[in-house]
Amino acid sequence: MARDRPPARAWQRMLSGRRLDLLDPTPVDVEITDIAHGLAFVARWNGQTRGDWPYSVAEHSLLVETLFQRAKVDATPGERLTALLHDAPEYVIGDMISPVKAAVGPGYGALDERLAAAIHVRFGLPAVTPPALKRRIKAADRVSAWLEAVHLAGFTTVEANRYFGRPDPALIDGLALHLRPPAEVREAFMRRHTDLLAACDAVR
């Protein structure tokens, strides 16, 4: 007689000791140390970038927040924190390039939304990002993708313009992409999160 198999595990043990249920995540199981650590070790572009270090999701998130703030100079601390955390669910589900997301289907998006809601509530943000803010963050995300594509991922400018749109030169003026050891970018992400969270608390 075949033995009964144990139920499939739907949670992940985090380094903080938390057990995050991926199917039903709750804010109490979200820790910024886990997010910063995970994102610093997740590579953008499936690791297909130039340099001796991967370009991490944590580094990308810092760039997106910078671009968002440049484009919306009157952004509130909460809006900037939302921009910083726009890819935070990837600390447990990883970063999939767009063609893979399309192949996986709507299940990936639903999982991402559940995790994002738990993360946002944990840090005092609306569970669902308002559509107008989401569009602005997505615009900054696309500019970041253009920069990464051209400077790190081997795209020509013509290709990047086709897939991500031509960015406003003033928006990217003086910006440089950073390739740093994971521990270094993890600390940079943590510092930025701490600063933005304190700014949010100051205006509440």
C-alpha cells in the first residue's frame, strides 16, 4: 500500500525565522531584513548582464525610486516608499523576465499581488497601490529597464527604445548603474527603507 504523501509545503522559512505562507501571506510575517537580503541576491535579467557582480533587484529598486522622485518632485514619502518596494515580492518568488511571466500566465500575477498587499500593509501603505501612482512607478520602472538593457544587458539603443520606450534625457542625466557585492547593496536598500519609513512616520 502506497504511503500517504505529506501535504505540499506552501511556506518558506526566512532568515529572520519567520514562516511566510506564499498562498496566504500576512503582514506579521514580513520583515524588511528578509526583503533586503532576498532582493540583494536576486539577479535581474536572469543574470545575463555585464560585470563581475549580478545586477540585483535591490539595486534596481533603488534606481526606480530615484527615477520616480526625479519625475515627481512633489512625491510624498509614502509614494517614494511604494516605489522602492515595487518589486519587493521578488524576495521570495524571484525575478522573471517578461517573456517567462507571459508563459506562466495569471497565476504569477495573483501571487505577486497577494505578497505585495501584505508587504504594503506591514509598512503602513495602502494594500493596493492607487492606479495613478502605479502608472508613475511603472514609467520609472521602464526607464530603469532601458538603462539596464543598454548599459548592462547588451541591447542596442534602437532595441531598448522599441521595447521600453525612449527615456527623457533630462530624467537620466548623471545617473550611473551600480554593480556591488550583495552585502553592500543590501545595506544600501535597508538604509533607504529606514529613511523613507521615518519620513512617512513624520508626516502621519
